[in-house]
Amino acid sequence: MSEKTTAVTIRVLDKEYQVACPAEERVALLESARYLDEKMREIRDSRKMIGSERVAVMAALNIAHDLLQCRADDGHSAAMDNKLRQLQNKVEAAISRGRQLEL
């Protein structure tokens, strides 16, 4: 696995975030960001929910529920857990940097 990381710009609910990502995981990160954006838009639009933080929490709960259902149906692997943790860390870091910029 390559040690080289690149900055990837993702867009979620019309906000851009820079995320450091290993080059070989760029496509997966972009797909994850698109999936998250889609889920957040569905929640925001269907529930007329205001506040991106509330929408993000609801999307995270829905995605976590889907993941747990997949685990129950198919079992889970350590590799999947590791990938999800990595993506979670990247998103949290991007959100943290975004908050720092807003202050």
C-alpha cells in the first residue's frame, strides 16, 4: 500500500472539505462522499430539517443502521471495519477543519 497521500476535495450539502487520502483510496472516498451527500439531502428534503449538523447526525444514524443490518445479514470483516473507521476519521477531520475556518 502506498504511503503517498493527496488532498481530495469532497462536497457535502454544498460545503467543500479538503480530506487527506492515500492515492489508491481516492475513488472510494469520492464515492463515500457522494453517498453521504445523497443521504443527507434525502433526510433534509423529506423531513424539512434545518441545520446541517442535525441532518448529519440523522444520516450517520441511518448509515450505521444499514451497516449493522449488513453485518447481521452477511457477517462482517475486520477489513470493512478498518475502512469504515478510516473514512469516519477523514470526515471528522474535515468537519473539524471546517469548523475551525468558520470561527
